[in-house]
Amino acid sequence: ILNVEQSPQSLHVQEGDSTNFTCSFPSSNFYALHWYRWETAKSPEALFVMTLNGDEKKKGRISATLNTKEGYSYLYIKGSQPEDSATYLCAFYTGTASKLTFGTGTRLQVTL
Amino acid sequence: SQTIHQWPATLVQPVGSPLSLECTVEGTSNPNLYWYRQAAGRGLQLLFYSVGIGQISSEVPQNLSASRPQDRQFILSSKKLLLSDSGFYLCAWTRQGATEAFFGQGTRLTVV
């Protein structure tokens, strides 16, 4: 069983704060690393799909970096807003098996 | 456009009863298909995945089984439910390769 770990488990910040989460994954058999946002009562939705070491992706106030050699990815949120409150999941994709393994997630709560 | 259907949305079943959850994908062919479960307070645990008709990979030994009788149909089953089978079940699909996953609306299963 692959270990995909995320930290912190939960995070409570105030509006306007910037924050970041960590995803660690096996450095072998890497094919892609995904980030998803999962809001309550909805299905998870993809934020980023990253495949190359050193990849940096950005969507509005959210960005992500990838280090495949050491097996970690960071997700950054700049100027958090209450609507950013959600669980953020990373997922490790092994190309040889087409297996998509999720981490345990980071639950973010942003208050006014 | 592609869509994924998962049903039922909620289910309450007695211990020892059988289970059948169905997931179908429209608008694509030869998708990778996945079944996940979110137990209370935890992330998404990969249960089964399939890269083609009749090809099922099981991640965790458990009381469940999966089948893929058609290219775009994925079924999660159990012959006798246990209390520990309660949880939120999500079906997902990806295209072949490292593309993002698209999720169904989920099934909330309560075993009583």
C-alpha cells in the first residue's frame, strides 16, 4: 500500500492569511501528482495535475510546487478567503499501474 | 461532454445484507475506474481500480468486491455487510494516463 501523507491534518486561519500544506509521496514509480479541493456536500474537483520535477502551477490565489526527487509537493493559498474553506487532497498516480492513491487531506477553515 | 453517474445517493442496510453500488461513465471510452471510501474522519481510501473490462485490482483485503462487466460500468458489491462497511463511497474515472479524476456524487452507506 502506497503511503501518501499530508500535513497538517487541519488548519484554521483568518481571512487574509496566507497558508501552505504539504504532501509527501514515494519518490519511486512516479507518474503524476494531483491536487483536489473537496467542499462539503460536493465531489472533489481537480486543482492541478503535475508531472515534471520542478513543476509550478498557479490558479488565481492558489499555487503548487513539485519535487519528485525528494517526494513532496506544496500547495499555497495566498490571502485566504472564507470560500477557500474545504479539504485539500493530494493524490499520487503511478503510471505503470494507473493507480491513483489519495492522501488523508488537509481540512482548511478560513474565518472572518 | 463526459459525465459520471453513481447511485444510490444514500443507503441504509442491515448487517448481513448484500450490497450493490453502481457507477457508469458517459461520453468517453476505455476509462480507468476507481472506487474509494471515506471512513469517518479519514481521507479517501482506494478500494478497487480497473483499467479495462474484467480487470480489477484490489487494494485492501475486505468484505467488498468489484466488477466491471462493461467498459463504462463499475460495480461495488458485498455478499454480507458489516457495521465497519459504513461510510461514504465515491466512484471516479480518469482517461488513460495521468489526467485528473472526475468523481460521482457519492453514496452514503449506513449499516445498522
